[in-house]
Amino acid sequence: MSSDDLKARPSSQPEGSRGESDYPGFLGRLQTAFEGHVTGHRMFTTEATGLWEAYLAALPEEARQHYTCSACRKFVERFGALVTLDDQGIQRSPFWNEHLATSMTFAAVKQLRTLVEKARVNGVFLSSQAVWGTPVTGAWEHLAVRVPQAHVFQPSLLDAHQRMAELREHYRCLNVALGEFHADLLKQAQTVLRADALTRSEKFIGVVEWLLARQGERKQPHGHNLIWKAVASAPAGFCTPRASMVGTLLEDLAAGLPFEVVQSKFDAKMHPLQYQRPQAAPSAGNVQQAEAAIAKLGLAPALERRFATLADVSFTWKPTEDKPAQARGVFGYLRTKEARSQEVHLPNKTLTWVKFRDTVLPTAERIQLRVPSSSAAFSAMVTAVHPDAPPLLQWDSLERRNPVSWYFYPHGSTAGSWGLSPGDVEVLGVTMKPNTWFSDRFAHIGQGVFFILEGARDSRNSGLSLFPEFLRGELHGVRATLEAFSQSRKLEISEGQPLASGMMFTPGANASWEVVLRVTSQEAVATYTLDRWD
């Protein structure tokens, strides 16, 4: 066996052949410390080089031959320069901590930590390997770590190297945008968006505020690292504002255009039939690309969609269920004249949705919504036919399944086309837009409140509603084909179950409200008109 094949001694090796007995203990401490260090953190590459040579040079001269090893060298050269970043952007090595080392390797490990933590961060690190390095060859142990599942990259259309390259491009694009869109301009855009003067402005407030935060970070001592940290976890599209409606708005504001012109251009592009919607049939090449993408991602089952039912919904509110008759007597359900005389009818009151949510909804036992006779914001939720199909939507994941989306008609629809008649209709439940059910990570897609109405069912069933802005980012390039596919199919219906259909209301200056609700709580009945979001 050559010296290049030697590394850590086997556990049966007598002390003296390596000059120390605690090397296996060092490897164990390295694994434990690594797992604790990277929990909740992303990994980044640095420009640190020459680490293996520095490692050997810092060892006692008489020990270098015993520590020279091709397996350990590969680990140090491939993974040794990685760091994590804390909230201040300070970088730390997840491997090199001299206090975990043996007396023999103390100086060498300290030298690596110093080199790595002073090196410039230059990328996000991703790997699909569950083990970094080669832990054992024969009787010999080597530098290596088992990787927590959260750090094992799951390839999609891009493998780990391709995704790392994409993030480097995102970093470049973000820095270009930050150089062009200064803080004052971003604050101006923030003011315009918060004023609800533009169509679906709430969708972009988060992007502008995110960019403002990055402008602030650039000025901090470790600003370079903080920008990399932001890129690693940014929602889709945030790092490339010039390619989005945010870029259009910022450019128009920077050009000093009259607000009426800015508003007109923005609203036209944000029309539901225009925004991210292909305006022509897909090309043959796009169809082929889509076929390959769907096959690689295993998404064919996810393309089968159906109307969602109450069982698919995460409710904000549901009506109070009556107690079983046997629990309160045969005639327990009858309201007595004493109870009726005590029932209070409160005067009508106009509230915002937020005020209603916070003050009325918690004690509401029953809600009826007054369905208008004119065209209104009727909407339906849809979901996957196959619950175990791979995630198709941005807010769906294997860790927390949520395949529910929604649709509505841009110009509204009538009660009759949804199987309803004008007048008070029972509300079976209140929920928020599905993209906000379990976290606020996808709140930028849009806020909204959904009143599920008894008997509501869309009679048209005009497609699968696979809208590009809902889908996983990897599918953006084949959206023309998916749009055509969506329009050529119909949603399946779960017969015998109440559907999660009704009326949806959203923030924004162009949102139509005037929602009239009759609310019954304990011993009180009141009518509320919701006139806006907040």
C-alpha cells in the first residue's frame, strides 16, 4: 500500500503508527458539528484555493506522509471551501473547527478555517449526493460527511450544476437591477403599488419591498454575502425584475411618464387574458419541449384536474354544526319564544374584509351571502385528480401537499351560470386563496378571500385552468403548450359532494366588492356590507 492510499488509521490500528489515537473521534465530531451547523442554512462556494496543500503544510513534517490520501484530498478540494452565511452575512466553515481536531491536526484545521472564512463567496452550492466524500476504503477512514436530507438537491429539469449556474446568473441580474433601480425609485414604485391604483398591484408589492431590502443590505459590511444569501432563497422572478412587470413599472416611473400613461400601460399588460398568457398556438418545437419536460418531471398524472370539494379546503371559517338531536332531546332543535325574543337584530354596518375577519368572523355561527342579480366574481377551486401526483403548482411540495388552485371569468359571470339565484345563499365556509394557506412565501401571487356557496357549480367547465403564473418555474418555457392543453380538456367532477365554488374577492382598486353578508351569532343577527379589503 502506497502512502497516497493512507488516511485515518483503522480503529484497530495501534497508537503510534499515526502518532495519535483520536482521529476516528475527530471524524465523529466533524459529522456531528456539520449536521448542527448546516441546519436551517444554505451552503455557498468560495474562491478559496490551495486548501489541500495548506492542510498538509500545517501538519508536523513527520506526520505528513501518514495524512497524505487521495480520498481525503478529493473531499478537501471539492467540499472544503464551502461556507454558510448567518443573518449578518458572516461566513462560517461547516467543517473546519480546530477545537474539534486532534492535537496533530489542530494547526492544519485552523489554517483551513482561516482561509475559507476570509475567501470571497462566489456561488450557491447544491449537490444530489447524500454522502460527501468517501467515508471508508477497506480498513481506512477518511474525511467525509453524511448530508442532512434538506441539503440533498432534488433534480428537476435542471441538475445541481445547471441550477447553480442559473443562480449565478440570477446574482448577476439582481446586481444589474440594483445598480439601475435606486432606492428612491423603488420607494416611489412602492407608494404607487400600495395606493391600489394599478391592477393587481398587491402581486408586486412584495417584489419591490424585497428589492428595497437588498438595496439596504448592499450598504452593510457583509453586503456581498447578504445578496448571495437572498439569491439562494428568492421566490421565482424576484432576482430578474427587468424581465417582469416590476421592471416595466420602474422603467416608466424612471422615464417620468405621466401617471395616467403608467397606469394605462400597466393595467393593459396585467389584464387576466394577457398576463403571462400565450397569445398564439404553441409551435411544434414547444410541444416537443413540453413532452420532454413533463416526462422528465413525471407530471403527466398531475395534469388531470377536477373541481375541488369541501374536503380539499383549508378553512378560515366554517358554520357551527348543530349538536345531534339525541344529545339535547327530541325537540332540542326547536327555538323557543323566549330565545326568539332575546335574539338581537343589529343595524346594518359597512366594514372592510380585514375588520370583518378580525371582529365578526370569530363568533359567527352562520353566514349567508347575498348573491347579486348582476354579473359578479364567481369562482371555483380545482385540484389534482391523483393526490400522489408530483407537485405541479408553485405552492405545492412533497413536504406539504397543496395542489389546489382556482379560476374565475375576467368579466364576471351570472348567478344562473353557477346554478344559483339572486338572494341570500348559505356560506359553507370561508377560506383564503390556496397559495396562502400554509405560509406567506407565495403571497406575492395574490391575496383573496373565498366564500364557498351552497349549490354553486360552474355550468361551463371551460378548461383545466392551468395558468402559467401558477405553475412550477421549470414549466415557464412550455407554457404555450400547457395553455393549449388546458383549454382542450375539462375538469372532472366528484359527484355527490359539495364543490368548493362560490365568490372570490381580492384587494385592489379595480376589485368589485359590495359584499352583503347576513351573519348569525349567538343571540344576534346582523347584516354587514364589505366594501373593500382593508
